[in-house]
Amino acid sequence: MSLDVLIFGGAGLISLLAFVTLILVPAIGSFGRAWEKVAAAALSLIVLIALAAIGVAAGVTIVYYWDDISTIFA
């Protein structure tokens, strides 16, 4: 494996660990009933997926229009 794969894989793992620790565990711990915990976990994962999709869309847009964007700062 290349160094890039290790760096991005490590960053993804750290991000996932931060999400679980800072978002998912408190969301699940805030409720008492099992169905409430499942709903909180599901909604948290939906928000994670939505934010990841927004990030990917922004990244793809920047890469696609980079020639135009780079002329702004030149």
C-alpha cells in the first residue's frame, strides 16, 4: 500500500471514531427505550451520510472547475 492510502485511511478511521465517540454514543445514551435508541442511531447515520455526500459533491465540484478557480487567485 502506498503512503497516500495509509494517510487517507487513517484520517477516515479517526473521523469515524470521532463520529462514534462524539455524536453516536451521546445520541444513543440520551434515550431509554430501545426503539428510541435505534431511531437516534439511524438519524445520526443519515446525517453522517448527508454530510459526507455534501463533502464529496464539494470536492468533485472543486476538482472539475479547478482551472477556472485557480485563475481567480493568480
